[in-house]
Amino acid sequence: MTKTTSPSSTIQDWFRSRLPSGWFTGEPEITIDPDEILVVGRLAADAAGAGETAASEQIQQFRETTREQRIGIARDAESLFQRKVSWGALSGERREIFTSLSTPVMTRLRIAERSVLDTLVSSGVARSRSDALAWCVRLVGQHESDWLTDLRDALVHVQRVRAEGPTAI
């Protein structure tokens, strides 16, 4: 089974055409990587201002009442795009991801880098080197979000220019 290299716009359009109109207000946020497609939308009857408990309950209700439909959409997408599909919802200030892949990533670290991870483990910030590395990646993502956004935008531009260029012989 080979992974498809469908452009992000094709995948996003596919999902938008299949999501029931009453599920979300506005366009859902669809994040795509080589392993997973994550679909997150703001709930139509948003519990903004109603508090954290109300938002959490609304998300849980959405999760339960849409489960069968989401599974059907996910099965079709997984077959077509060869990626796992994960779901989430937003209500008020609360964002919950129902399921998401946790993919192992192999890396080689020198002693100074391992020392950073070991310090995080020893101090109780992380349970393992793996958790410590994930913590570091999340921290960079939070503090460098503008830079990462600019970098992703530049990559989209590079992909577009490549697609418009001559084809390989």
C-alpha cells in the first residue's frame, strides 16, 4: 500500500465536501502531514462564555453523537489518502483532540543534547527521554510559532513553484 501524495488542497476539499453542514461554524482546521490528517472545528452551538465545564460537556456530546459518521468519513479518507484521520473540536476557549497518532521518531543526540533530556527526566518534568524530547519540540513550537508559520508558508510557495516547473524526464 503506497501513500498518496495528494496536495493539501485536494484533501481539504475532500473533507469539506463530506463534513455535515451543521457540525462546525466556519471552515474546519485541517492539518495534514505524511502520516495523519487532523480535522478540528468550532462547534456550531459554541459554549463561549459558558465556562470550561460547559465547553467540555459540549465537546463530549459532539464526540458521542457524531462518532459513527466520523468513523465512516475517516475510513473513506484513510483508504483514499493512506493516512490515519484524527478528530477534535473547539468550544469557547477549550480545544480537545479526540484521537491523534503518536509516531516514533528516531534521532541521534550527542552527550550535551542527551544531558538536556536527562535533566528534564531527573527533575520530573518528563517521564522519559522520549517525553522530554516531545516537551522540547512543543516548547519550540509555542515560542517560535511566527517563525514556523513563515517557514511553512515559504515551503508552500516552493511546492507551488516546483509544480509549475518542467516535469522530470
